[in-house]
Amino acid sequence: MENEVRNIATMPWLVMYSNSGDIGILENLEAKKAESEATGIYDFFVPLDITRQFVDGKTIELKRLIAGNYIFIKATREDILRLRQEAPFDATLRFLHPYTCPTGCIYVNEEEMQMLRLTVKQQDGNVEYFVPSSKELAVGDYVCVIDGPFTGVRGILESVKGHEGGRVIVPVGDVLAVRTGKVNADVIQLLDLAKAPDGNGNSYTSRAYKKIRVLIAESEKLLAEKEKEGQLSDSSVKEANRLILRFSQLKLIGKIRSMHAQAIYNILLALGETESELFIRFRNLLP
């Protein structure tokens, strides 16, 4: 990353911080962004903690940098080094160094920044930021929100209870994470099941097998209804489509892959979608 990078679309974001915590740096960065061709500062994002207070009959907003005083800047290291020779950046703007390299830099990619900005944009007031840890990011599955205000957000499913919904953790490298508001379970699409070594050395936890076993049971129930009644009820059609939408994108291996294929095959068979490309694909995955 020491060489000059000018492909803006693929340029990563440098993770910086303000040692003063002064939000006045935002105006200074905005001025540099307006002259990006000369300054090399093409974009920046500063997560803010926003609180509202009712004072003298008026609502006022109080803004401050979140804990850690993080500042994400789309620029090369060389551009930042030049920027830090100017006031007020010389006194306040610092590189966030990785623990393993006290002189190195930390970068996050464009996709991670898009997820962060999209998530923050859809939340009002006090957004919940936190420092991610391996424990927190291993609690659930990798998912995508496919409808509602958080459409397009991808991250780690923190919790979900039945159809009540859950919240999605959006990690930004190893530096920061942000939680979405509550997301309805019907619009959460599973992209990958949580992976972690278990006591038997398997790559998938027993929790992942349980999830697919439940899917198998649900699919067999739908198939039995179709065979007995000749067609699914409206509520069963809705549930079948929900299961297809939520589970069909999973990419699995080994025995669990066959179980997953069988479940989706059963559901499509119950829906009568035997000519669809999805049905053919999952039929071909069966042993």
C-alpha cells in the first residue's frame, strides 16, 4: 500500500483517529474532499454519537466522535502523510496501528464501508457501535437483509426468535462493528451458517446441523400436506416461500449439503415448482 493508488472505486479506506476528539475536524476534511484532485482526499466517514436534548422548548442535537474517535479516509498513506503536515491535522490526526505492527496501517475495503454507511444511515439517534471480538462475531450466521430499511445490509445474525426478528452485526475489519435495529425474520436471508470447530473436530457446529434438520422437518411437513390435500393452504404456501427465500442461498459441503438440498427439493415439490431452474439445480444436488 506504499505506492500511490488512484483507482478510486477500489481504493481502500485508511483507519485513522483523532487524538483530540474534536468534531471540528469534519469541516476541515470536507474542504479537503472538495479539492480531492489536489489533496488526494477522495472521501471520508466519521461515525458520530448523536444525542438529543430538550432545552428551553427546543430540541438540540449534541454530536461527538464515538469511543475510539475513529475516522475513515479514502486516500493513500502518502496523501495522509502530506495532510498531517498541515494544521489542524498535524496536531489531531493519527494512524490507527495494528497490534502486530506498531508502525503499520489498518485498511478496510469498499464493501465493508458501504455496509457500515448503509446501516448507520437507516438508524436515527444513538447508533450502537462496539469493538468486535471473535466471540461476538461467532454468535450467528452470515446473512443478508432483503427488504425493509436495511435492504442490502450483510453481516452476522446476532439473534433471532421465531418470526419476531433479530439484529444484524455489521463488522468493519477488526476495528469496529455496528448493530442494526430490529429486522423481521422474514426478510433475513441466510448466506452461510456459523462455522466453528466443535468437540468432534467437524467444521460445522451441531447448531448448524440442527438448523438444517429443522428445515428438513418443515419441508417434509409441507410435502405431506401436498400429498394428502392435493395442494397447500395459503398459509403453507406463504411459509414455503419464506423458507425458500431464507434458506436457498446457503452454500454447504458434505452430508449437510445433501440434507439441505433434500429440504429445498421437498419444498419446491410441495409448491409444484418442478419446472423451475431452482428445482432442477437442487434435484441435481441430491445423491
